[in-house]
Amino acid sequence: MRTGLPYRPCPLVLAAPSGTGKTTIAHALVESFSQFVFSVSATTRAPRAGETNGVDYDFLSREAFEELIRADRLAEWAEVHGNLYGTPHRNLEAAAERGEHAVLDIDVQGAQQIRERVPDAVLIFVFPPSASALWRRLTARGTEDLSEVRRRLRAAKGELSDAVLFDYIVVNDDLDRAISRVHTIVEAESHRPHRALDLPGQVTRLRSEIDGVIDESRA
């Protein structure tokens, strides 16, 4: 059970080059800690084998996705390889109402949109430990041919330059350690004064209690 002052939860953005392990970290946080909830992205791409609508993605038609854009109902979105991907605002709003941190597993481009549109979000860049580790992780998937793996590695070169734009950097050299580091960051962020709910009221309450203790000591 969490103790301390009640706080306003913050959306958590995990972004990284493909193959760094951010998705694994995101799901581990949700599975291990009750205060985290995964933000299911919307996409126009077709479901892959084993994927479930509403769990892996919200699979939408292009027309339905474009309507979300027109209605300004997306916190971030991008077109990647001809498919649209985005984060519905309702994901963040629903999580906040429940007192949970929405975990966004998105790309670097989407993270910078969140920075502009959701200034309260905490942005973490998951840093790969080495190029060889990236290669091993990408090829171990078995879902892309070598030309696609090389394309992802070239994209990673550019994305690494954006690490300086994030709030924190976590190196995923050990999965358990990386998960612990991300959790620690969010715990620390939850104790920032601006996230405390009704801090002036809490201060007033405690000051009044102090006066009462002083008065009792005089009796």
C-alpha cells in the first residue's frame, strides 16, 4: 500500500530505437505494479497473428483514425511505413481518473509530440547497451529479414541523437535492473510538490495540528 501525500499520477513515456526492449519494460511495469496501466495505441495496420484488438492495439480503419485526428482526440500520432499509429487522449484521461500512471510505448517522434501536448508526462529514453546487443535482439525476433534489420539499425543512429531531449535515460543492459530504474524514477516524480493533491490544504491541516499539539503541551 502506498503511503504519503495523495498525488496526481503522470503519464510515462518509454521511447527507444527498435530492439532496445522498451515494450518488454512497459509490460513488466504493468504486470508488476498496480499503479501502472498500459496505454493501448490505435493503428491502421492489420493485426498480426496472435494479436488481439483492444489488447495489443486498437485496430481501426484509416477513415476512423483520420476522424480522431480531425477531432483532436489523439495525444500523438505518426505515419510509419504507410500505417498510422497514435495515442488516444482517452487513455491518459481514464488512467488519471483511476489514479494510475499510463505507460506509453511509442517511438521517439511520438514522444516529442507528447512533450508538447502533455507537459506533465515523464519521458524516459531506453538506451541500448551496444550495437551488437541491438543486432542480436532484432535478429532474434525472426520477424524481419536482414535488410529490414539493417534499416532499423540505420534509423537507430538518428534516434539516439534525440536522447538529450528526454527527462531521463535508462540503459537496458539488464532487464530487471532497467525495470527497477524506471519504477524508481516514477516513484521520485510522484513526490514532486506540483504533483501533490491540494498541497496548500495539506500544509494548512498540518499547521493546525501543530498548533493543537502546542496548546496541549501547555495544558
